Amino acid sequence: MTVSMVLAIVSTIALFALIPLFSVLYPDYLKSSRSSFGGWSTVAISGSAALAWLVIGWAVPGVASTPLFLPVTAMAGVAAFLTTIVIRDQYRPLVPAVLFTTAWTMGVFSPIAIAVFFPASVGLNPAAAPKDLGGALLVHIVAGASVLVILIVERRRIARQPPQPFAATRPVVLAALGLWLTWIIAMVGLELAIDTVTVLIVANCLIAPITASAGFIVMERIILHQTTGRVAAAGLICGLVAITPGCAYLDPLFGAFTGAVAGVVGGQIAIRGARATGRTGWFLVAAHLVCAAIGLVVLGPFILDVGLVYTGQGEAIVTQFAAVMLASLWAAGVTFALWPLTRRLEMLWDGSERHRHALRAVPPGANPRVVESRDSHY
């Protein structure tokens, strides 16, 4: 087994490990007393997305034979987990969510994954592909854009249940630190080699979350006139997401700058969005869509040896910006098209479940229609 394959397997395991760590950091989205979702449903949703990508990957020549095929499979699971958080927050049945995840993975995640990591397999020029080591485009951009669509479309329903995604507890602190370490391992593995670039990856993944946390804390102080420990975890996530695409391509000084910008901008959107809507779910958009976009766009001028500050040429800026816009619009458009079908399926499924529960509650000799009409207000 080659070194690149070993590193790909290590990265795959680390990427899958992000899902339970995110579950600890986003508990109120997943553990409501009214929700039908639990730990096994997370496995079902992430597993269905990974399986959908495996089918697509095996169907496209030249994809399944590369070392990156396995890490991208894990990315599919992470992206599906993040995308369906808002669905879980609305206490929807599991089966419609799994079907939505499968269709979303095939229609949104897979085309972008192939264009970013396997462009030659579909006749695209690999040299023209955007720089994105950690898959920010196919995980955080598309997941954040999809969540944004759902938040807007379902704004009246979603605003009724404002969750608190972070609490300054020991499990959250440990999960945040575990997320940080696991993220670094995943990024190192995606390089598929241990060399001087490995040092650059580790350095950027260490410094960017620190500056992002500092920026997020400053924004909380300015906007809310308070300082709480929970925003340190929020800033950490913003920094990790922002540095994901460029940790192998940025000087650590620019990595620190990327994290600081992500913390300030992400903090502004998350805090002000929560104040305006009464719902901290906007943190998902700030951390995963906005911060990933910042990390990708910052790469344009600052990519080592080829960025604007090194060569005076702006092609990289155009490429990175265009990739962000295309991925965001594609994810938003497909999600907007899939969502009415998902809502319809949810109502049909939910109605069928209520009917079955009502029939189980019918006493011997009673009229099923009468009992069902009494329970219909539930």
C-alpha cells in the first residue's frame, strides 16, 4: 500500500470523525424532545449520502481508482450532515430527510466534487480548477448555501424554535479541541504526502482558528457588550472552515489574516442574524458558507508563488471567485427545486404515520374514523 493511499485512509477516518464532534457542538439541533432524529438517524443520513457518492463515483470513469475517492466519500457524509441540520431542527420524519439527502448528494455534491477533485474524468482542464485542498466548495459552500435557502423558505416555521448551538461546558470544550485536532489530521492526509507542505498545513490550521476566535470575541463584545466562552468555539469553527481550502497554499501570515477576517465577518453575520431573527441558526450560514467563501476568495491574491501579490496577475482571483459563485448558485437552485418535493413527501409521510398511530389506539369495537378525528389535533 502506497503512502498516498495510507494518508487517504487516515483522512477519510478523520473526516468521518468530524460528524460526532459536530453533533456535540450543535446539540440543540439534534436532541429536541420533539425530534424523531437521534444518533442512528445521523448514521442513516450521512451513510445514504456516502453511498450516493459511491454510486456516482463508480459510474464516472477514472474517479474510483484515485486515492482521493475515499476522502470525498467522507466529505459527502459531512456535507449531508450539515445540510440536514435545519431539517432536523424542524422535527421532520427521517425517511423524507434521507431521500432528500440522497437526491441532494447526487444533484449538488457529486457534480461539484467531480469538477474540483476529478476534473480530467469529465474532460475538464485540471489546471483551470480552483484551489481547494480540503473540499470547502463541495462541503461548506454547498451545505451553507442549501441551509440558507431552507432558512429563507421556512423562515416562519423555523423562527419559532430558537436553539442555542453552544454552551460553555466541558464536553463542548473537549469537542472543540477534538474537532481542531481531527481537522488538522484530515487536511494533512488530503495532501497525500508528508513533505514541507505538511508543515505549512499544520501551521495554518493552528493559527487561523486562533485569530478567528479573537475576531469573533471582539464582535460579540462590540455588538452585545459581553464576552462569553462559547464564542471561542464558534470562532474556532469559522477559522477552520476558512483555512480549509488554502492551508497548503498560504503563507502563515496570510493564513492568520484569513482567520481574522472570517472571525470578524462570521461573527457579525451570526450575532446580528440571531438578533434580527431570534434564531442562532444563522451561525450555520456564517460559519460554513460565508467563512468558506472568504477562505476561497482570499486564495486568489495570496496563493504562494502564483497569487496577485506574487505575480501581479489576477487570473487566480477570477477562478476562485467564479468557483464560489457557481457552487453557491448551483446548490441554492437545486435545493430550492428539491425542497417543495421534500415538504410534500414529509406531509404525506407524516399523515400516514398519524393514521397508523390512530388505528393502533382504536379500542376493540370502536369506530376508527371517530378515534382518528379526535386525535387529529396532535
